[in-house]
Amino acid sequence: MSVNEKSNTTSVSPEAPAPVAAVVTSTQPLLNLPVIHDAAQQARNLRQVLQDDKQRIGCFVGAGCPLGVYDAAGEKSITLIPAIVELTARITAGLSNSDQEAGSKSKYKEHWDALCAECKEDGNKEPTVEDILTELRTLASRRGNASVLGMTKTELNNLDEKICTLIAGEVRKTLPEYRNAYNRFASWIGGVNRGSPVEIFTPNYDVLFEQAFEQHPIPHFDGFVGSHKPWFDLASIEHDAIPPRWTRLWKLHGSINWEKNEETVNGSKISRVVRVTREAADGKVMIYPSHLKYDQSRRMPYLAMLDRLRAFFHGKDAPRLVVCGYSFLDDHLNEVLLDGLRGNRNAQCFALMYSGIDQHKRVVEYARKQSNLTVLAWDGAVVGTRLGRYRPGTTGGSEHQPWLTEVEVGDGEVKELQPRSRLGDFHYFGLFLEQLCGGGNADAQLTY
């Protein structure tokens, strides 16, 4: 996963979705917005796109999606992989535990705290692991060997390695055995015979999609070929000769099971990226959260993955991209998405946002200038560059439950029922997709 929301990273997304109660109170700044959008009609538009077997369809899945794995009762998130705020807290605890196990010689937590304090002095309120890794790597890349903040270059590099190990541990999770959003997503992909393959783009480096696809089973291609130790093969990606029924899975920031491998073959040393069945060792190929990830994304194999996102928008047809779990906080990914939408006016992007429209100012700004970018948030939308709230009475009744609902909004005794969209929550988006492929009787397809 990509750890970052300054990528929704695992990614691990840097901002955790707000609880529903908090989201409801966030509606107040919207009171002055026009009430213009029909929530049910927007859900129908999305349904029509996802049911079409002729159009090219892509899904951009961010770090918020693992938070959409709910408990077996479907009542609340089990936080399978944390967003970046919770991830930062877990790393802090992990460094403290490491120090206790290693004794007085270990100073991971002390050095971490020094970097946190330095980040706060730069104006950050509460620094995340992304801010801290950026500061750490900037200091480690300086010239000379003098200590900074009481840390030598060796200590900085050791701390970097320890933080990345803890991140990998949080990402290394398996899907629960009961049916969940990832299973429902896989059912939707397998439920329609399409002329073009579904393409999934994700900055996350978990293997949750791979698990879901193999359980159903759904054939997929991720840029690797071979069977004993599959290797990254650029030619296979560029020629794109894989059958359409194979879903494409493009991991923009690498994966927990990608490894840089050096071997000697016929007397020559060969360096290549391979996919392993275990967690990758020291040569993990992942872009960890830091502000330096833009530069890292311009190298192989990440560059080839980004090129697939660019290529998705090429052509004179009308590709459709659905974004879920991503808060548009990664500039290098936003650049590719927006360039694609500007370059192909027939393309259409639906951005499904978890929380209130006022909490996603960046994507709202994009959508108000870009008519083929539609934003559907918890309490409002941007459609055709028009920003507004959902009109009361437009939830569509039972047709759109439970992903559309109503909440009471107002002060004192004067309250009003207003529509709310849960489609930005991967759990409810999964239920939405499940309806498209015939309901929830697909459990028998799973092969655990």
C-alpha cells in the first residue's frame, strides 16, 4: 500500500476518515451553498457506468479503502490497515517497545522525538510519519559527517530502516474470512463480461486485492511474468497482449511483496525486481511516505505504473475512472489524473469522498474547473463544475439503501432531513457493487 494520503498511502492514507458524528457537524459551512444535486440520480449515473460492458473502466483505490473492511456484522471498521495518523501513533509505540527490548543502547524513540520537535518548529501542528521521514531523509542526505539533532548519519539511517520495518508490519495484513468489501469488489469484476479489462490503480502496497482475486478466482496481471520467481517485465506491460478478461492491477508505489533481486546468470550479474510469495526482505520495492516520493515515482518500476495511468486516458473513446479512498493529497498523482482528464474531454472521473465536501477543498477546487470530474461527498457534490448540497428527498428510497441515507440537521427544534452519500466509504461502495452483480449470494464462490 502506499503509505501516505498525502495519498488516502497503505498507501497508508494520511488522513483518517472522520467518524460519522463528526461528519454530520461538518455540514454547517455548507448551509450557504445552493441545494441543487439529486443524490439518487448521481448514484444511478454511477451505476450505469459500472454496468456498461463496452466502456473502458478503471478504479483508483487509495489508502482509505482498507478502512472500509468492516466487522462480520457490517457495523464498523476493523481498521485492518491504519490511516496515516493512526499509523504514526503505532510507529511511536513500536519504537518505544524496540527501545525497551534493546535496553539502554537503543535510542530510536529519543531520536524520533527530536525529529518530531523539529517538524513542529517548521510550522506543522502534529507531524505525521510522512513529515518525519521527509525531515530524516533530508538530514541524512546532507554533506559531511557532523551530527545533527544529536544523531549521526548512521543513526539516522538506522532509524529510517526501523521506521520502514514498522510500516511494513502494519501493511502485512490478510483479509478476514467473512465476506467484505474486497470480496464484493472482486465479484463485481467477475460478474460482467467486458470488451476491455478493468484497470485498478492504487498507491497502496498491501496485497488485499490479490487475496480477493485469488479467492474468487479472478485472473489478473500486475506487470510480472514467470512462475517460480515472477519478474517485472516492461515489454509485457507495453505490448499489452494479455486477454481482456484479465484485470490489470497497477501498484503505483510498489508492493509489500516486490523485491529487488541481484543474481549471477551465466557469469553476468542481473538486477531485477521480482515478486515473492512472502514479504520482501531488505530489498523491498516500495515508496515509503515522505515528501520525496515525487522523485522516487520517476524511477522504474514506479514510472511504468504511472505510465499505465497516463495511458488509460489516451484514445478517442470515453474511459471512466472511479476514485475511492483517496483524498487528492499526492501532487504527483493528481498531476497525472488531471492531465488525463484535460487531454481527453470524453473521459469522466467520479471521485467518491468519505467525509464532508468542505473537508476536501483540493478536489473541489479541481472539479469546479474541470467539468469531467464529478465529486460525490458525504453531504454535497460537484457536478458539471457546480458545487452544491443534495436536495432533501432525493435518497431514492430502498433502491439506494444503505449507501444513501438521511440525517437530521439543524439547531434546536428546527431540524431537517438531508440526504447523505456513503459511497465514499469502501464498505458501502462494495455493497453498491454487489447489487450490480446480483446481490450477496456470492459467498459460495470463495475458495479459502
